[in-house]
Amino acid sequence: MSDDMYLNAQKAADYTGLSRQRIYQLAEDGLIGRRIAGYWVFTPDELDTYKATPKSKGGRPPKTDSTPAL
């Protein structure tokens, strides 16, 4: 893979529509990116894969009916 296939954090943020801080968080969590010479770098393919992965919306789980059925 040539060097022009790598994106820095700011370009990765622009590419994905995420903030640069979020890109760094995902990289620190090991979900995207790799370090080369002390810098985080990202490939468009891995960013596309991350964006296509379904994510939990978070929040409170839905209520379940706790009344016993008769």
C-alpha cells in the first residue's frame, strides 16, 4: 500500500464526518487505524468498514411487560 493511501486524523475526520477527537478515541480503542512513526494513520477501506458496522444507539432498554399472564 502506498503512502498516499493513508489518511491522517484530520483527513479521516473529514472523510467520515466524525470529529477528530472521535477518530482518536476509536484509534485508542483499537477499532481503526495504526501508528506509523508515532502518528495515527487510517485507510479509507477501514473507515468505510467502521462506518458500515451497525452500532448500538445506547440509552435505556425498552420496558417489558412484567405483569403475569393469566
